[in-house]
Amino acid sequence: MTTIAHLSDPHLGPLPRPQARELVSKRAFGYLNWRANRHGAMLSNVLETLMDDIAETGPDHIVVTGDIVNLSLDAELPQARSWLTDLGEPENVSIVPGNHDAYVPGAITRAGQHWGDYMCDDDAPFGAGVPQPPSTALTFPYVRRRGEVAIVGTSSARATAPLMATGYFDQTQALHLRETLAHLGHEGLFRVVLIHHPPVREIGDWMRRLVGGSRFRAAIAASGAELVLHGHTHKAVIEYLGSPSGPVPVVGVPCASQAPGSRWTPARYNLFDISGRPGAWRCEMIERGFRDRASGIVEIARRMLHGEAAKAA
Ligand SMILES: [Fe+2]
Ligand SMILES: [Fe+2]
């Protein structure tokens, strides 16, 4: 059995004081928004409590589906590297970028210089665990094999206009995703696809939607997958996409640093216990997080996504 832990949208704080040159353009809106809405609502001690619980649970691998930072400020990138190092070694943690990690043009390239070894193929030229030199371009999807599980990291992160939080999934990545999933399916692996924006049409409003989402859905419909994990909405949600091998669960997890007591779902993460083989997979999802201020981290719910109980449900 392989256990994967999924968390998302930590929006690491505290936000470093932006330099004057960094507050031009979209970041000025974002900084005001952060001061008004996020400052105080997303707390590092909440995130630390969640991380302690993950460490106690001891998953085989951890995945983080983006929005690691807030405004892609220069000073946020090494802070985020330090947080990732606390979470685990690059070979044990896989990330994909969110819209806040690509806040302004060029941001995703600079993020790659700091965290590229957390979002690369096992057989990338520089390998997991080795920081990539600035000349190395990030490529998506990347693939990592862990036991019977293949982790497929995609990117929907692209700099957008002020007040927009849309994602983008282009034709080239869609083609590679389709080929990659077909290949991994032939290998008999349980395919877990990571993306920041929810790839299901019904989730998310127009200003936060995934542009090109139909390309992502077409790749799943053509080649199949066993599980899709996303963030972005800061909500707990399960939807399904069609595929040749049956419905594919699409699971969104709330923000990993959301303090209890607001209108948002308090911090959570999900565990996925995966075993079996093609045609007879078993996957149990266990949600853990805060119920309220006093609860600490507790089990919220568990359900079968693949296996006999899932078929009966
Ligand atoms: Fe977010
Ligand atoms: Fe987001």
C-alpha cells in the first residue's frame, strides 16, 4: 500500500514587506487584498499543527497543489523553500504551482529556481533533491513513480490581469498529458494527476475558472486516470470526470493554513491509502483537519474512492 497526503494553498505568511518596485501593477491590488482579507485569517501556527499531524501520520509521499506564496515577491521564494524543506525532501514531496505562485510575468521561472527540484521528473537532468540551475526550464507534466502510484504534475498557473485568478491549460500540455497517462496506464500504475485549478466545469466562478479545462478533461477522457487532486477553491469537494476505465474522482482540499472561526472551511489535508492493481484498485480517502478552534486536528470523514465499498455507494 502507498499512502499519499494532499494539502494545498498554504499561502505562506507572514508576507514579507514588498519593495516599492514590487508594488507596481497587479501586486498593489493583491497587497491591499491580502491586508484586508488574508492577514490574520491564514496563520502559520495552524499550518504547523497540520504539518505536525502529517508527520505523525507518516505518509509515503506528500503532494501540494499550489498557491504556496501570495504575491510571488522575491523574499517569499526562499521562505517557501525553507517551508518545503520542513515538509520533506524533494524526492518525498511533489508540488505544482498555483496562480499566486505565478502572480506576475516571470514569477514561475523564478519560483522554479528555488523549488524546481520539487516539481520535476524522477529522471530530470538534475534529478529530485538537486536544486535546478537558472537555465533549467520547468516542464509539465512531470512524472514521479512511487510504488504502485504514478504522480503526474501539471501546471495551470499563468500570470493574469489584476483581480483575475484564472488558470490556463494549453494544447501542448494537454497532448503530453494524454500521452503520459496512456503510457502510465500501460505500465499498470495508479495515476494521480495534480493541478491547481479545479478541472471540472461546475466548480469555480468566471474570474477564477480554468481556461482550457476542456483540454484537460479530454486528456482524462481519452487516456484515463485514477485520481485528480486540486486546490484553488479552498473548499472540500469531490466531483467525477469520465474516463475509459470508469469515473475518475476529482478531489479538492481546503486551504492548509485557514484558521478556524471564519466563513471558510478550517485547515484540512487528505490522506489516500492506495493498493491493488488495474481493474481492482482500492483507494480510501481520509480527511483530517480542524473542526473548530478547540478540536485540534481530528478525522473529519473517510470514504472509499475505488474498491468494493466505492462501487456499492
Ligand atoms: Fe489559494
Ligand atoms: Fe489559486
